[in-house]
Amino acid sequence: GQYRYAITLGAANAPGRRTLTGGQFTVLPGKPPPFTRVSPRNPRYFEFADGQFFYPIGWNMPYPVDRPYGIDYVPYLRPEQSLAAMLRMLDDLADSGGNFIRFWVSDWWNGIEWNAGVDNYGGIGRYNLKNAWLTDQVLEHCRQRKIHVLFTTQNHVQLSLGYSWPLHPYSRPWGGFLTYPDEFWTHPQVPPLLKKRAEYMVARYADAPV
């Protein structure tokens, strides 16, 4: 169908908005991407949405560098070449016959919401577009190399006192509202923020055939 869009500019606590640009576009029927699922015929196996058998062969490849544990993966890495290293590992996997990885959204590499004092993060509710772009590149490379992805958007490290929790944007020292990490599961402000982030990630990545 036909759709229209407009980009407007406004400021918090200020009257009026200004339309910067707008336009329209047409969405055409397409072929559904080859998503995978647990087989409804036999839950011991996986299959594509069309019923074709899928056997995952691959690595746990959540990120190209594991800073919270003080470990750099070798021989691939230089810090300034982390994306190139990630794509190279994906090529190694595909060239070896692999077709599957487990991939994280991690605050030390490609997270989108984190402490405003770190890298290009903007704090609570403001998303890191540079890191979102990194994930774009990984998922696109997986599509090109026919690698499917178990996409993990939350991880335990963010709530671990010895690792990422001291820099968590929801913690009180950084302007947040949580005193302890276990409050993440019960505080009423957390679910709306997670829902907003999930909606952004679904809108950006859900069409990736992984």
C-alpha cells in the first residue's frame, strides 16, 4: 500500500513543531524471510517456517571482545577493528560449513541503551545509533553468508555487581532509580523502558532473516 511520512522538529517544554521534510512510499508484497522455529511435528528438531528441516551448526559468538572478564579474543582483534574481526569470524564459520551463531547486544560493544558517560551512549531512553549500526552490519553479513542468529537482547552481566552493574544507567549513582540490581525485576519503571527498547529493536531488526 501507499504510506506517507513526515519528520518534525520540536523541543521539550516549548510550543510548536517544525516539519523538516516528508514524502511517501509504496510497500509491495514480498516473500517471507526463512525464519526458524521448533518443529511442531517433532519438538526435538528445528525447521524453517515452510517446514524444511534445519540443523544448526555453529558457535557461541556473542561479541568480538569480552571486556567484562578482561579477555580479548585472539588472533583476530585490535580494538579499532572489532567489526572487521566479527565479520571475519562469521566468514570463518560459513566457510567451515556453519550456519548458526548466538549473538548478544552487549553494553561493551553494540548495546543501544547505557550510561551517558560511556562511549556514544545517551543514558536512559536515548539509543546509541552507532552501536545499532554495528548490529545492522552483523545481521546483514549473516544474511549474506546464510547464518542464522539466536539474538540475545538482555544478558546477566548487566546486573552483575562485579561487571557491568556499576555503570548501569538504571542505577542511582548514574541518575537512575535502582539501588540494587535485583530491583530490576520488581521496580515499576523498568517494564515500560524495556518495552520501549524492545519496540525499537523489533522495528529495526525484525525483518532480518535470522
